[in-house]
Amino acid sequence: MLGEIVPKRGLYDYEGKYLDGSTALFIPARIPQEQTELLRRMAVAAYRAMDCMGLARVDFFALPDGSVRLNEINTLPGFTSISMFPKLFLASGYTYPQLLDHLIELALEPR
């Protein structure tokens, strides 16, 4: 599942993320299906290229011309009530306990 973060006032900053509610979250992201699939493939490719394992969130910037740029691979994304990582899994049908169980299983997998 892809999510979309839209700052309502310029930059996505600390105040907008944590304090004043000036950021809109959309799950799923409001993009065409073909762009969703492209971003999924790009996220998997970035994750594998960095030899990641287990928990990670891959973030992109959507540019005005319709292109996208890899922003970061967040290998320790937040787990608060406003964090995108658990929200995406919950929107995909996981319960919170199922998500935790899945992460524990990934951590226990042999490398």
C-alpha cells in the first residue's frame, strides 16, 4: 500500500507533522495504478540494492512534472499513532498484533 503526505502550508516540517495538524495523509495515495506499480518496483529495487532486511519504509518525492525521485530508505520508521508505516499496514488489512508478529518473524529469519 502506498501513502501520500501533503503539507497544507509549504514544507512538511516538525510542526506540520507533530503539532498543528497542517498535513493531510492519503491512504492509498491518490495516484494512477500504473504509477503505484512503478513506485512499488522502485521501492523493492532500492531496498534490495541497499541489502535491507526486515523493517523499512522507502520514501519518494513526486515532482510537478509527474516524475518521482527516491528520497530515502527509512530503516527505522516511526510506530506512533500518526506514523505512516503502521497506518499503511493497517490499511492493507493487517491488525497491529499481526504487524508485530510479521516483523518478529522477519527478524528471526536466517540471513
